[in-house]
Amino acid sequence: MRKGLLIIGVSLIVLAAVIFFVGTYLSSGITSRVESLVTEAPHITTVSPGNSIPITNVSGYTAIMVIYNDSLGRPLQVITPGPGALETNVVYGKYVIIYAPEVSSGELRLMNNYSEVVTVYYTYGTVNVSSLAPLALSVLIALGLGIAGVVLLILGALMKGR
């Protein structure tokens, strides 16, 4: 057993945990914004067939998250202002839309393509993509240090002393 390798391995794992939690703390504003989307009172709008409702303006380097449900219980069509990353999921009976435009800016809209009038209950929020950098960097660095620490722990435990 090599005590030096064990000590370095444990130190790297502790350092990885500290870096991860510091990065998470620096990005905690994102978590509170997402939490407020779930807890705040929704906007309520009635949409007739073939019409759409504007949610908000989006621009480059900003991601938008929309949480909605409607009186039909079916998803509405999402109209984006241009190319970008669009993800739609159903979570506990509510539709969650995340959209990050590539470069264009414009209005994100929900369209009623059904033949019935629909009432939409929605909340939305935006996140500046650059505020995700501390979280992403801390996760990557912590992952690398954690793996190195575990490898050194294993080597220190398996190698024989002099």
C-alpha cells in the first residue's frame, strides 16, 4: 500500500467535490429561476383555432423555458423565430419547452392547430447562456479530478510498499 498515492487520491476527490459545489453555487440563479417558473401564477390565454399567442422575444445567447398546459390536453405547435435548439417534453402532465436560438432573434409563439378553442396556462423565463459557463466548467473539471483521484486511490491500495 502506498500512502502517498492514497493521500493524493483522497485530496483530488475532495478538491473535485469542492469545485463542483462552488460551480453549482455560482450558477444557483438558474435554479431559482426555474423554480419560480413552477411556482408562479400562470398567464391564462384563450386561443381560437388557427391563431397563435406570443410568449416572449428571444435573442442569441439566451435560452427560454416555457411550461404550459392547456384545456385540450394536447401539445400546441411551437413557432420559433429561426434555427436553434428546440426541446419539448411532457413532465407531470405539463409541456416543457426549451429553446435556444442560434443567432436570430424574434418572438416565440404557441399556435393552436386544432379545430377547437383552447385555453392555455403558461409561465416562461429566460436564461443567459453565459451564466451556464461556471456550472459546465465546474462539472467537467470536477469529473476529471474525481476520476484521477479514484484511479490514484486504486493504485495506492493495490501497489505494494517498498
